[in-house]
Amino acid sequence: MHRIGMMGGTFDPIHYGHLVAAEGARHRFQLDKVIFIPAGHPPHKSGRQITGAHHRWIMTELAVASNAYFDTSTLEVDRPGYSYTIDTVGEMRRLYPGTELFFITGADAVLEILGWKQVDELLSMCHFIAATRPGYPLGNLKRRLAGIAADQIRQITSMEVPALAISSTDIRRRVGEGRPIKYLLPEPVESYILNRGLYR
């Protein structure tokens, strides 16, 4: 059976933490490929200004181009209205029937999973990989998931990723303050940000 990873996120901008997490998950879970799916209109980020979806998708394309196992999808970017994970996973199941699906996201996002739309159904549809940075208190994750049934808990695996100390928030702040972002994200993404004047 084929195994496909979905890497969800705002990717504003995408950075080496995302790429290292995807490659780590690909190796550990023997994924045939990882598809990066930039969020269209994430409901949980409604309080802050998000860079246009087209820019975020192009940056994601630039970041994954050199890895034959990585791809991107405009599934959420093209969908009108809010982007819900349940809709994306459902669409991926239709596009890749008979495939085992793995959704890779940050542990912070998984902490909010109980508030996600149709969480019970979602946990029955795919396996979740919660990428954490070293020293992340996994107790938070275990406590928050205590309200989920044991068979659903088994659908969530945590994975430590050293590069997750890099954050999109910090990169945006650095650009705004005129500080360097080199070596935090792929060079084509850095060039795109600087040439388009993003985050200034």
C-alpha cells in the first residue's frame, strides 16, 4: 500500500524546519512522497494578517523543487472560504484511493486538535505526525489529548525535529527589522521574499 504524507501549514514563509520535519517523517514512516499543502484561509489565524496565498504557494514550490519526494498542492489555496483539515484529508482520500495518509503538522497545532472540525472522523481518516522541537514539553500534548479515545490516540505520533527552533514568526520579524534570514530557509525563498518586498 502506498503511503503519502501531507504537510499542512500556513508556510508564511516556509523554512528549513518544515523541510527537515517532512524529510524526517518521510524516512521514519516510509512515505512514498510528501505533499506540501499551504493553507488557504486558516480559521485559527483569522486574527493576523497573512501573506497572500499565491505568494505562500510559490515560496513552497521554490522550497521543495530540489527534492524528488516532495510536491505541492493548491487544494486549500484554490478552495473558497476557510480551510478545514477534514475537507483536505477527504479530498486527498478521493485523489489517492487505497493510500495510507499521514498528516504532518506542528505539535502546537495538534494541541488544538480537540477544537478542530469533526475531529473524531478526522482521526479515523489518517495518521497524525506531531513535529516537535527539542525540549518541547510532550506532557502538554499527552494532557491535552487525554479526552480522546485510546484507539484515536494511537493515530497521533510525535517526532522530534531539531530545526523546528526556526519559526516563520521570527523570519517575518527579522525581515521587518532588516536583519539577515540567510540559512534559515532555502535561498530561492529568501530571494523571493526580498525581491517582492514581503514582510517589510
